[in-house]
Amino acid sequence: MLLTTVLLWALNFTVTKYVITHGWHPLAYSGVRYGCATLLFAGITFAREGSLRVSRRDLLLLLAPAAVLLLLNQFGYVYSLHLTTASTVALILGTTPIFVGLFAYVVGLERLPSSFWFAAACSFAGVALVASGSGGVSGDVWGDLLAIGTAATWAAYSVAITPLMRRYSPWRISSIVLIGTWVGLMIAAAPQLSEQDFHLSGLTWAGFAYAVVGPLVVTNILWFTAISRVGPSRASLFANLQPFFAVIIALLLLSEHLSTLEVAGGFAIALGIVLERRARVTAVQQPPAD
């Protein structure tokens, strides 16, 4: 389940890059995609749990901000892929675990040893190499910056929903956040939707259907089921492989290429991920101070 989830997520970089360069406007694509996925996933959750009810306080204080973070995440995701290559975006998103650790530290959820900061330095040095090798001073730099924002907003979203996990299932949390994100996307996408030509090729529509069902619906079902069986720590091992699978898929299907600097940056990010995991394990094992 975990391996399938990671492969579906990884393929989505290539699919999204393809569909937004073959007819779809970026926000129009995200708005319609999230609408379809929200209906499917919320329906599955309601059938599973019999309700989508959450307290008004949690909705206003936690779920609404989480939906805003996911909305910003989607803006960054589609426009980073619009401006730069899928392989570059995938590599930069490998820094997500570092951002998760940073945000968790800032809000007091985790205590991190000094080795974590070395991991963070390695990862951000890797991002600098990837950015340098991807486009210099061209428009790719804006794509790189948006990719960094995408990693940061996903990490912030992951930390923001952590307190809710004590009261609600991840199914219900995801359903509510998807609904809120979709509403925001539809408002933002209105101008593009009015200009969107829906006479698209069969391959583009196939990519859109995959992007709805695969990485937004099927992966959530597989991910939550797998975590309940093997735990989040083991699951994160697989999740960390996603950027590198995504690069391989983009190189094969989109005929992209990586510069020497991007390859070096990818190795630095991978080293940061490995060191970050060891640092987080150490932090968990250390007894809290009196």
C-alpha cells in the first residue's frame, strides 16, 4: 500500500506538468480537479463514518487555517510546475520533512538535537544547487521559489492538523479540509474557468482523470489504511522516496534532463532526509527535561 501510494504521488508530477501544458489553465485545472476529488473522498468518508461533523471551534481555529495552507500549497504546486520542470519541483519537495521539523520545533511539538540543523543545512544547500542548475536567472527561478513555498506550506499544513488527530479520524479531517480548499480554489479559478476550453485531447482528459482518482482519492485510502497497520514512522520511510521516484518518471516520460548541479543538489537533499530521520528518532528517544 505504501509503495503504491508513493508511486501514484510521484507520477502526479509528470501528469500535472503534461495537462497544464496541453490545454488546462493551472487554476482551472486545480479547481475542477479538487471539486471532483472532494465529492468522491467526502462521499467515501461519510459512508465509512456516517458523519462529517466537527466542532465549530475546531472548524474556525484549526480546519479553516489548514484549508488556507492547502490552498496556498496548490497555488504553489501548479504554478511551480507551470514555470519549471517536474523533476526540479520533485527534488525541491524533498525538503518537506525538514520544513515539518522546523515548524514542529517552532510551535513546541518537538525538541530537535543539533544534528537536525546539520540535516537542514544539507537540504537547503541541495535546494540552492538545484535552483542554480535548473535555470539560472530565467523564469525557472520563480518556479523554484514556488516549489520551496509548496514544500513549506505542506509542512505547515501537516503540523497544523496534528492536534486534530486526537479528536477526529484523518478521513474526516481530510474531507473537511478538501471542501474548504476546493471553495477557495473555485473562487480563485473563476477567471480562468471562464476562458477554459474543454475541448481537450483524450490523453489530457485521461491525465486529468488520473489526477483526480489516483493522487487525491486512492492514495488517501491506501495511506491512512497503511499507517493504521505499520505506523507513521515506517510510512515516512516510503514517503521520503517520492521525490526521487518522481524525478525518474519525469525523466522517462517527459524527456526532461538534470544538470550536474541538480544531480548534486538531489544527493544533498537525500542526505538531509537521511540525517533528518536519524535526528528525529534521536529526539523522540531522548527523555523530556524536568
